[in-house]
Amino acid sequence: MPFPYESASHAFRLSKALAVVILLSLSLAAQTESAAREKLLQAIESGQLQDAVLVGQQAVSHWPQNGQLRHYLGVAYFKTGDLKQAQEQLQRAKELDPKDSATVFDLALVYLSKPDYVAAASELEASIQLSPSNPLAHILLGRAYLNSNRGVPAIDEFKTALKLDPKVRLGHYHLGFAYMSLGRNDEAITEYKTELQHSGEHPEVVYELGHALAEGGKPDEAIHYLRRATELGPQNSNIWYNLGKAQVLAGHAEDAEVSLKRAIALDAKDPSPHYQLARALEKLGRKDEARSERERFALLKKAQPATAGMATARDQ
């Protein structure tokens, strides 16, 4: 029978060995968790989204308290278009790690896609508090404000983004659009022209510049940009409508007729081109046709559902 100190020594050796086994097990678990995270991220980055969802679901079931795994799973769901599951996972990830600005930012993207601009703005504000130097977060917050009819704070956000990165993609475009929403056409035109210098012939920038010029009483200059916009986006009925409207204002009634009929062909339910076409036909002395177009405008306008929000409808 061993002496008591020998039993203690033996127990010590056993406990030490057990501790080594436990440490090795914990290390292995940590490596497995890390491997799952890397596998999930690689699947997302390679575009294998269904695989990413499966990997993420398995990983989260094993490590439900890992906020990063839930974040990546939320991103995978988002990229597949499953906004409900994306929101659920990202909200849980945020609860687990409320100081992770990337999680809060991605949750805002989900709300922007729904769209829920109020909720998106709230998340973007929180993201900016955590990471104030992210110009894209300021751009998106400005867009959320703008879509909630909050033009003045939107302008502040776009200006902040441009201070952080003077060449941030479409920064001047968004600032111009915000100015336009407040009727500040000259400032909008300046920003759109600056954006063209930075980003080249971006179709939306070319179109909005032409639109701003037309609204600002410069139809001849507007026609130049709007005509180019039709080449960049020939299936966009709004471009043809605004080109036709500018041509009417500039006294080019025959050209306006062609443009407005093209707008009507692309969107038969829009009443506005009929109103402008009536004006063009009157200038061409075709009063009966003009009268028919006005009647068509009135019928379509009456059938048009009421709209709300920022600049979503046209009067004529």
C-alpha cells in the first residue's frame, strides 16, 4: 500500500495529464471554430452562397455565441436575397458584439434593401459612432435621410463623406441629387459636373445633369447631356421624357415629338409624356392631335395611384 504522499503525487500526475488533455481539446475546438469561419468567409467571397449558408448554419449550431459566425451567416443570407434570415442573424451578432461596426453596417444594408429607411438610418448612425471615418457609411446615411425627405441632414452627410475621401464613388452625384431635391439647381449642376470629372460618363450622372439643366432653365445645354443619356440608357423612359420636355422648351418641336413618342412606347402608363407631346403638337399646328394627347394625359393621370415620398411623381 503506497504512502499517502505517493498517492498525492500520483493524483497530481493524473490531474496534470488531464489538464493537458483539456487544453489540447480547447485548442482543437478553437482551431475548428476558426477553420469554420474561414471556410464560411471563403464560400461567400467565391460566390458559393448556398454552400456558405450551409456552412454557416452548421457553424452557428456548434458555436451559437460566436458573433462573427452569425455576422458572416447573415451576409450569406443577404447575398442570397433572404432578408428576413439576414436581419435575424445580424441582429443576434450585434447583440453578441455591439461594438462591431461592420455588423451594424451590414444590418443597415439589410434595412436599406427592404427598404426601411428609418431603421437603416438608425443603424448607420450607430455604425458611424463606432467607425466615424467610413465615407461609405456617411454616403448611405445621406441616402437614407434623402429617402426619408430629410434633405438638409443628407447634404451634411454627403459633405462629410467627401471630406473623408474627396474621390469617394458617386459622392458628388449624391450631393447634387440632395441639392436638386431642395430646388438648389445651380449647386446640383456644379456637383454633377464635378462627378463626371471623377467617374467619367456614368449614365445616371449624365442623365441627372441634363435633368438639372432643363429644370434650371438651360434647355439647350440640357439636350446635349440628355441625348447622350439616351445612348447610355436607351430603354429608360424617363430619359426620353426629359429629353422631349427640354426639346419643347428649346423650341425643337419635331425632335420633341420623336423623343416623347419613344417615352410613351417604353412606358404606356406614364401620363407625363402625353402632356408634353400635346405641347409639341400645338407648336407644330396639329391641334386635333394635341387635344387627343391632353385627353389621354387626363385619363392616365386620373388612373395613376397616389404617390408619397421624395419626388416620386410628376405633375406634367
